[in-house]
Amino acid sequence: MAASLVAVLMVMLGVPWQQTPLRPGELHRSHAQILEGRLASQRCASCHPAAKGSLLQWFVSAGDQHAHVTQTQLCMDCHHATIPQARATWAHHLSEQQLDAISKQRQASGESWHDRLPGPPFASTQVQCSACHREHHGANADLTMLTNQQCQTCHSDRFASFADGHPQWTRYPYTQPYTISFDHLSHALKHYAQGGPDGTSLDFDCRQCHQIDHHGEVSRVNPFEQSCAGCHQQGLEVEIGAGLDWVSVPSLPVKPDKPEQWPRSATGFYDGQITPLTRLLLASDAEATAALRELPAADFERVDSRDPRQQLAAEEIATAIAGLLESAANEGAVVLRQRLRFQGASVDTVQKVLAGLSDELLEVAYREWFIDGGQDALAGEAGAVQDTKLPASEARSPVTGWQRDAFRLSIGYRPGGHADSVLTGLLDLVCDLPTHSKLTAEILQLPAVAACVRCHPLRTSQTATRKRPWVANRSSEKRKTFTKFSHQPHLQIPALQDCQHCHQLNIPLADLQHAGLVGLQANPSDSAGQFRLLEKNSCAACHRPSAAGDQCTQCHNYHITP
Ligand code: HEC
Ligand code: HEC
Ligand code: HEC
Ligand code: HEC
Ligand code: HEC
Ligand code: HEC
Ligand code: HEC
Ligand code: HEC
Ligand code: HEC
Ligand code: HEC
């Protein structure tokens, strides 16, 4: 008997081990699937370094040339896309310094129980995947199923349950900076009460601006048309109605030496403001830039006719503008594109900001003003002349797009409305420019531009990163943080239909009584922020083992974006 047993064992240990009954249980479906086509030996070897050899080697893997490969490394062969390779075995993928900083930060704010938390029982840089992820529990087993105890190996200051012992927190929900300027309080208390354009008082309905999508998630903010247009569209149209003057021909008392002809309607006296956009286009012209410095407030009207230096400067600027218009007439809009590119604007931006400007318009403008002696054939009664020649009656109504103004001898742009591409491009351009210069500050003050900046504030960090977010951050783009939340299960509960159950507007008590709002519990001691912070109690009412659940992993992530 003993001899035959030894013989069987000898055979077993000698044969390739995969053919033996060493099968601990079915793999999870996603792993089984991806490994399906492979040979059994490779299949096991994808997660077991020792599986390369015989069964003896599985148990005595000292001589195995793969001995130095850990299982975690094998897991990472496939999972490097979502987990940072170099930080795979670090607790939460954070360095010891980062972990330390978190503890200290919480301790300093006195908000946690970390001052009672002993250090982790094992090195926080040696956490193997298999410490948490179990395999071989069947195709449908939850690979990410974890017990509270597994977290509390490190978070060893154990507590009985979420409701009983989990620390209070003082900074949740985390707020992120708004991309869109919006004051919930002034709108809820003042603007909505006053009502929309027609004066009827409106409900401050969260869902007007925060739509609930088919996943049950709440949008960061709905599009302009839905959220803001009702009240801000009219005002916006008025403000952008001013349009943008790109290049206009200034008036001089006499025509300058060059070019030969100066438009008649621009001769007589010093007049005309050199707009920031014109100055931007002239910025690559060193002489013109120097001359502009001589001119007070870039305004021809303020040229002192007794000061020869200023007169000379005015003439130089006028010549530069004529030169710019001439080359644009000859070569087309590409000249303007190049000038903007030269200042640091990206190809995309330039494309956007000059979108729709036709070579023909530039050519005709120059010909009419400079060659045909300043008598614009189309001038008639209609000032604005559209790119496509419109009958005079139509040209008088506010048309949008690029146009030349035959009275003021200017080439300008009249925006079409919200999210107008040229205005959008212009704000992108400001971000592209190398520094937040005086010139860009002036561009931002142009009425049409300022109208956008009111809701789309420009932060200095954006000019540095050359990136301008037009839309608010969506949750899907967010980094994975320690604590997660989803609205979906909550919004199905009748008691939570009122968003203010969790997001209470931070209204001072006095205002509350004044506005006669009901259903809000004011806490005047709460200071900053538009909404009150949440307290643990507002979750603990439901998050108990017998009700909504209180597993650590229901609310927390282990794998976070470092
Ligand atoms: C997707 C990765 C993966 C694959 C593929 C895989 N295993 Fe595993 N296996 C694991 C993990 C993880 C553990 C540790 C599980 C635990 O501790 O609950 C484990 C544990 C085991 C154990 C328990 C003994 C030990 O070393 O801890 C055996 C035996 C085993 N696997 C055999 C196999 C065989 C045979 C195959 C090929 C059919 C295979 N495994 C394929 C991930 C895998
Ligand atoms: C051959 C490639 C491969 C290897 C090796 C591998 N995995 Fe996976 N794993 C996958 C794929 C593919 C999925 C399914 C897609 C996904 O969720 O990323 C998956 C899914 C998972 C999931 C999520 C399952 C779920 O319910 O969503 C976990 C956890 C996981 N793997 C852990 C491990 C661990 C731990 C190891 C090492 C023991 C390992 N994997 C080795 C390919 C691999
Ligand atoms: C290997 C040890 C280890 C494991 C396992 C571990 N953590 Fe951590 N965790 C830490 C360390 C270290 C910190 C940062 C320092 C601190 O909070 O003291 C931390 C921080 C946290 C924080 C943020 C604390 C804060 O102050 O912001 C949360 C939340 C957290 N862990 C939850 C979990 C959950 C849930 C699990 C189980 C899925 C888990 N951790 C597993 C070591 C671990
Ligand atoms: C008229 C539109 C409008 C209405 C009505 C409105 N919001 Fe907002 N809300 C916004 C905008 C705009 C933002 C900022 C989006 C951004 O730029 O990130 C915002 C942001 C938020 C945020 C994110 C807070 C943060 O700090 O990260 C919450 C929460 C929120 N709103 C809740 C509410 C609730 C609750 C109501 C109803 C009581 C409400 N909102 C009504 C427009 C609105
Ligand atoms: C019910 C009408 C109404 C809606 C809807 C509305 N606003 Fe307003 N908003 C006003 C009124 C009225 C004012 C004050 C007068 C003014 O400045 O135009 C105002 C002022 C503002 C201001 C100036 C600062 C302040 O709060 O007083 C900003 C910025 C603003 N709104 C942004 C927005 C944004 C962004 C949206 C859409 C997400 C929006 N508003 C939706 C009526 C509204
Ligand atoms: C009353 C506030 C308000 C004003 C004024 C405003 N916007 Fe917006 N804008 C919004 C809101 C709200 C959104 C939607 C943000 C989102 O989807 O996350 C938006 C979205 C955008 C977008 C991206 C989405 C799209 O529709 O293409 C662009 C581009 C944009 N605005 C440009 C402009 C420009 C250019 C101006 C000036 C003419 C301007 N906005 C003025 C509130 C405003
Ligand atoms: C059970 C409590 C609860 C209820 C009810 C609730 N919220 Fe929230 N909401 C939260 C928490 C917690 C967060 C923070 C999530 C995070 O930071 O991951 C949040 C985040 C948000 C955000 C910011 C989303 C983002 O992408 O940054 C908005 C907007 C918001 N809620 C609006 C609403 C609206 C509108 C309602 C009503 C329809 C509502 N919430 C109901 C708890 C709640
Ligand atoms: C009125 C009861 C109630 C309140 C209050 C409540 N929850 Fe929940 N929560 C639920 C229910 C029910 C579920 C779904 C549980 C399930 O699917 O097993 C849930 C699920 C969750 C989930 C898991 C979401 C998912 O999609 O997996 C998180 C995270 C969560 N709640 C966090 C919170 C936080 C944080 C608070 C406090 C701001 C809170 N909840 C307040 C009832 C509540
Ligand atoms: C119902 C949701 C929920 C459950 C269940 C839950 N937490 Fe939390 N936890 C939170 C929220 C919300 C915060 C505060 C947000 C933050 O600090 O990121 C928090 C904060 C923490 C912190 C940081 C506390 C601080 O301020 O110092 C740690 C550590 C933590 N939780 C660990 C755990 C552990 C371990 C478990 C399981 C035993 C657990 N949590 C269960 C919601 C939950
Ligand atoms: C301390 C416990 C712990 C350790 C160690 C751990 N995980 Fe996880 N893992 C989790 C939890 C909990 C989840 C559920 C989602 C979350 O919390 O991020 C998860 C989710 C996953 C997922 C599913 C995708 C996702 O992001 O939801 C994959 C894949 C995964 N882990 C792979 C790994 C690999 C590979 C390692 C080793 C480098 C590893 N895990 C180490 C606890 C752990």
C-alpha cells in the first residue's frame, strides 16, 4: 500500500501539474473569458508564477526561474491601465509622504480619530492584490467583495458600525470650484423672487438646471438654453450687440506720406480709437508698437496737434493699419491668422476666432476705401455692409457675422448669440497669449467679451495652462477619490425628492425669515459655501446594517487616483 502510494505521488509530482486535480474552484467570469483560448498551463501561469513548471515546482519553487515574479506583477500585466504600475502595492496607491500628509491634515483640523489611529500593522508599500481579491470562488463571485475587517487591518481603530463609531466629518460633500459663475443664494432669494422677464415670481427649482439623467445621476449644470436663457438671453443680446471692431481706419488731418491715397471720409481731423484687437494685430509690428506707446490711450482724438512726436506716431500707426489692410486685401485672411499665430495663438483658436471672415470682404474693403478714394459704393444710408451684399433694407437690421462698416471704415464682427464661435475663440485666444498682459485685460473689458466673462470667469491658472473650460466638470471626468456617492438610489426614495434634504442652501437666518422660505433649517453659525455641509447623521438614519447597508466599500474606494 505504502509503496503504491509513493508511486502514485511520484507520478503526480512528475507530470505537468495542470493535469492533476489541483483545481481550487472556478475562476471569475471576466478572468475565465479572457483566458479561455489559452492552454491550461498558460492559463494558470497568468496569475501563478509557479505554474510554469511541474507540480513539484508549484510547492518547491526555489529553483524556478520565475521565482522573483510576484503574483501582483502578473495581475498588473493586465491591470496596468487602471492601476498605476509603480504604485500598485502602495496603500491606496499613495506614497508614504502622501499618506502621512493626509493623516497630518486631518489631525491638524482636529476632525478625525486619526490621533487615536495606530500605524498600519504592515508596510504600506507591500500590499499584495491577493490580500483583498480572492479568486476561484466561481464565475459570478464578486471579486471586489471585501469585509470591513479587511479595511480595518490598517484602519485598525475599529468601530462597531457606521452609525456607531465612524468618525464625524466636517468637509463633505467636497466642493469643486465652479466653472460657471453662479450664486445660488442671490438667485434663490432675490432674482427668482423678482421673477423672470415677465415679472412672475418663479420657483427656485433645482431640476431646471440640474437634470436627472437616465442613470439617475444629476447633471453638473444643464445647457445655457435651459438654465439661464430665460432670464439672461435678452441682456446678453444687448451686451454683445456692441459687436467687435477688429480694424478701423483712423482719421487724420491730412493724408500721410504713404499710402498714396487716404480715404476721404477719414481725412479732416484726428479721430478714432485704436481698439485692443487692432493693437493685437499690430503687436508684431515693432514700429507701430513703439508709436502706440507715444499715443495717449490709443485714441486719435487725444492727439495733441502741437506735439510733433504724437503727430508722427499717429501717422505711423495709420500707415501700419493701411499696410495691414493692404496685405490682407492681397493675400486674404491668412495675413490676420499669421499675425495672431505670431502672438502665440494656437491653430485651433485662430481658426475659430476668424471663422467666416472671407478674403472677398477684405479685398473689397481695401479697394473701396483706399483705391476708389474712400467713397464706398455701398455706403448709401446703410452703414453696415454685410459680407454678402444685402439689399439696403435688410442690411439695416442687426445682421450677424463679419461686416465692413462703410461710415466708420471698419471691419468688425457682430456675434450671433450665446456660445458664438468668434467670441468663444476670442476668449480662447486670451488664454493662448503668453502672459496676462494689459492688452488682454483690455480685450476682456470689451462689452461683448465682458458679457461672456460674467458667467465664464477667466482664472489666471487657465491663462497659464492655456486651457479654457467652457463646460462644467462632469462627474465622469472626476478623479477617483476616497469617498464615492451616487444620487441614483437616493432619488428613488420619496423622502429625498427634495434636493435640499441634503443640499441645504446656506441662508443666513435673517434672510430666511425675510424671504419667508419654508422647509429650510437655518444654522447661522455655518459660514462659507453656498450649501451647508452634510453631517454623518443625515446618512446614518438609513445607512445601518439592517437598512441601506454600512459596508466600508459602499461609500469608499480603495483604488484612488493618486
Ligand atoms: C486571474 C488570476 C488567477 C488565475 C488565472 C488562476 N488563479 Fe489560482 N489563485 C488566484 C488568486 C488571487 C489566489 C489566492 C486566492 C485567495 O487567497 O483566496 C489563487 C489561489 C490558488 C490556489 C490556492 C493555493 C495558493 O497558492 O494560494 C491554487 C491551488 C490555485 N490558485 C490554482 C490555480 C490553478 C490550477 C489555476 C489554473 C487553472 C489557477 N489557479 C488560475 C488567482 C488566479
Ligand atoms: C490575462 C489578463 C488578466 C490577469 C492576469 C488578471 N486579470 Fe483581472 N481582469 C481581467 C479582465 C479582462 C477583467 C474584466 C475587465 C475589467 O474589469 O477590467 C478583469 C477583472 C478583474 C476584477 C474586477 C471584476 C469585477 O467584478 O469587475 C478584479 C478585482 C481583478 N480583475 C483582479 C485581478 C487580480 C487580483 C489579478 C491577479 C491575481 C488579476 N485580476 C489578473 C484580466 C486579467
Ligand atoms: C495597507 C493599509 C491600508 C488598507 C488595507 C486600507 N487603507 Fe485606507 N488608508 C491607509 C492609510 C495609511 C491612509 C492615510 C493615512 C490615514 O488616514 O491615517 C488611508 C486613508 C484612507 C481614507 C481617507 C482618510 C482621510 O483621512 O481622508 C479612507 C476613507 C480610507 N483609507 C478607507 C479605506 C477603506 C474603505 C479600505 C478598505 C477597502 C482601506 N482604506 C484599506 C491605509 C490602508
Ligand atoms: C438657474 C440654474 C440653477 C439652479 C436653479 C440651481 N443650480 Fe445648482 N448649480 C448651478 C450652476 C451653474 C452650478 C455650478 C456648475 C459649475 O460650474 O461647476 C451649480 C452647482 C451646484 C452644486 C455643486 C456644488 C459644489 O460645491 O460642488 C450643487 C450641489 C447644486 N448646484 C445644487 C443645487 C440645488 C440643491 C438646487 C436647488 C435648491 C440648485 N442647485 C439650483 C445652477 C443652478
Ligand atoms: C429667474 C431668472 C434668472 C435665471 C434663470 C438666471 N438668472 Fe442670473 N440673474 C438674474 C437676475 C434678475 C440677476 C440680477 C440682474 C443682473 O445682473 O442681470 C442675475 C444676476 C446674475 C449674475 C450676476 C451676479 C449675481 O448673482 O447677482 C450672474 C453671474 C448670473 N446671474 C448667472 C446666472 C447663470 C449662470 C444662470 C444659469 C445657470 C442664471 N444666472 C440664471 C436672473 C436669473
Ligand atoms: C448667464 C450666464 C452665461 C452667459 C452670460 C454666457 N454663458 Fe456660455 N454657458 C453658460 C452655461 C450655464 C453653459 C452650460 C455649461 C455646461 O454645459 O456645463 C454655457 C456653455 C457655453 C459653451 C459650451 C457649450 C456650448 O453651448 O457650446 C460655450 C462655448 C459658451 N457657453 C460660450 C459663451 C460665450 C461666447 C458667451 C458670451 C457671448 C457666453 N457663453 C455667455 C452660461 C452663460
Ligand atoms: C442623500 C443626499 C442627497 C440628495 C437627496 C441629493 N444629493 Fe446631490 N449630492 C449629494 C452628495 C453627497 C454629493 C457629493 C458627491 C461627490 O462629491 O462625489 C452631491 C453632489 C451633487 C452635485 C454636484 C455634482 C457634480 O457632478 O459635482 C449636484 C449638482 C447635486 N448634488 C444636485 C442635486 C440635486 C439637483 C438633487 C435633487 C434632485 C440632489 N442633488 C439630491 C447628496 C445628495
Ligand atoms: C432615506 C435613506 C437614505 C439616506 C438618508 C441616505 N442613503 Fe445612501 N442609500 C440609501 C439606499 C436605500 C441605498 C441603496 C442601497 C442598496 O442598493 O443596497 C443607498 C446607497 C448609497 C450608496 C451606494 C450607491 C451606489 O450606487 O452603490 C452610497 C455611497 C450612499 N448611499 C451614501 C450615502 C451618504 C453619503 C448619505 C448621507 C449624505 C446617504 N447615503 C444618505 C438610502 C439612504
Ligand atoms: C454610508 C457611507 C459610509 C460608510 C458605510 C462608511 N463611510 Fe467612511 N466616510 C463616509 C463619508 C461621507 C466620509 C467623509 C468624507 C471624506 O472624508 O472623504 C467618511 C470618512 C471616512 C474616513 C476619514 C475620516 C476623517 O475625517 O478622518 C475614514 C478613514 C473612513 N471614512 C473609513 C471608513 C471605514 C473603514 C468604513 C467601514 C468600516 C467606513 N468608512 C464606512 C461615508 C461612509
Ligand atoms: C485593500 C484591499 C485591496 C487591494 C490590496 C487591492 N484591491 Fe482592487 N479593489 C478593492 C476594492 C474595495 C475594489 C472596489 C472598487 C474600489 O474600491 O476601488 C477593488 C476593485 C478592483 C478592480 C475593479 C475595477 C475598479 O476599479 O472598480 C480591479 C481590476 C482591481 N481592484 C485590481 C486590483 C489589483 C490588480 C490589485 C493589486 C495591485 C488590487 N486590486 C489590490 C480592494 C483592493
